[in-house]
Amino acid sequence: MKLNLRETLSGPTLSDETEASGAAWVGIILGTLAAVLYSLKAVFVKLAYLPTDAVVEQVPPITLMMLRLGFSFPIYLAILIWAWRRAAVKPNSRQVSLAMLAGVLSYYICTLLDFSGLQYITAQLERLLLFTYPAFVILFGALFFGGQLTRWGIASVALAYAGLAVVFLGGDITESSNLWLGSGLVLVSAMLFALFQLIAKGFIDRIGPQMFTCLAMLGAATAIFLHFIISAVRSEGIAAALDLPTHIYWIGLIIAVFSTLLPSFFMNIAIGRLGAQKVAMLGMFGPLATIVAAIIVLGEPFGLWDAVGTVVTFSGIALYMKSSKAKPRQT
């Protein structure tokens, strides 16, 4: 079976021939909002890292991750219980375990690398680096999942990374205390996220996207909470680790609600109305929103070469989306 990014992004009941249901404009609005809210996570995390009079030391990435899941996971758990009761055929123990492990890979390891990388690089650069994960979907799909490297795929990857090269060589958003460490962490996060999407496709086909997402969140929450507890006990204790300024709790709540819960529901509704491929195209608005918010809220620089490199990178990803959309789905 041939796997590519379009197939990976698609739910098990959707195909290129699936007709959008409901009002299209609702799907467009919700799909755009989902992309924007997901991408603004980087700006919210950077806000938590900004030094203030109330924060003597930088908040650890695992603490922000714990707040994010602490506020959002109860909702996912409720959905999991509801979906489990309604399921005609429930996942077996092996499927549950593997889905939870997949969640550990994506929502724990990838997020930890991403949040750690944001300590060193700008939110704009982080979003550009993460936005190139389709390149790794193409590569891993060809190497491990029976996919094929096409001319259009190779050309789109080359174009996307040419844009990144422009940013690195002449852009202002690469100004960083530790550019290579931060970029490396985020790039590895993008690689592992691509691997997660390829792995997740099989699980989604078997147990459904809703069940898989909630089980994956359960696995990630378990790993994150254990990591946080162990780290806190080894330092000054859990009480001290939770003794945070009020604005950090607010940022954690904002990330949980506006960059986790709401966009996940908006995305599902948009896919139901427009189809997965069109929603994936709306994802192009995400990095643009990050750039604007990072400039206005964080005061990050953005020069001419940043703009040129960003446009080239977007063009590469858009080229891949367009080329993969033109091909019929194979099952």
C-alpha cells in the first residue's frame, strides 16, 4: 500500500473522492482557526520563557507540558470513556498499548523536543522547521512503509529546504543564543512527528481517529506526569515545582484550551465538511499567523531574507500538497 502525506493526514473514512458535507464556509473558517491556534502554541510557550520580575529561573519545558495536559486531558479522558462505551468493537489490549506508545512518541517526546528547542530559537524559526515535516513523511514512507519517491516530491522537498537555507544564511529570525542546538531539537521533533503520522495511519484505520487520539493522549499524559513528578522529587519537591507565578498558569491554560482542545475539535469538524486535503492546505495559514504574532507580541525580527525564505519554504510544501492531491488514493 502506498503511503504519502495526503493519506497520512486523511481519516479512515475519507478519501479524495469524499464530498464535503454541510456549509463549506463553516469548514473553511474552522479549518483556518485550527491551523492558526495550533501554530500560536509556539508564541505562548515563548511568552512563558520571557524573563519577568516574578520569574527568577526559566520555567522547565516539562512543567509547561504538564500544565497543558493537566488542563486538557480531563476532557480527552471524558471523550475516551464516551467513545469506548459507544464502540461496537472495542480495541484489544495490544492495540490500546501500541496506541498509547504512539502517543508517547508524538505528544511527549516530540513536544518535549519542541518546547526545549523554543528555549533557544525564535517562534518563527521553530514553526518553519516544524512545517517541513512532510519531507520526512516522504522519506520515511519510501524507506519503511512502501511509499515511493516521486519527482514532484523530491522537487518540493528541495524547494522547502532551499527556503530554510535562505533564512539561515541571511535571515534575522535566526538570531539565537544557541541556534544549532535549538534548531536541531526542533528538527528531530519534526522527524519523529512524521514517523508518528505514518505509524498512526494504521491505528486510525483499525480503531478510528477519535479513539486513537484519546488513547494516544492517555499514553502521553502518563509519561508527562511521571516525568514531571520524578523531576520535581529530585529537585525541591512537587510543591516547589508547582509554586509558579499566576501568569504561567494562565499561559498553561491558554495553551491547553486554545492550542490543544479547541483546534482538535475544529479540525475534525472542518475535515467533515471539506475533506482532509483541503484542511491540510488551510494549514498554510498557521506559520503565517506565528510570524505575525511573533513580530507583534514577542517583538521578534523579520527581515527581507526571512520573507524570501519563508515564501520559498511555503511554496515547497504547497507544491507537495498539490502534487499529492492530484494522485488517486490507493488502498
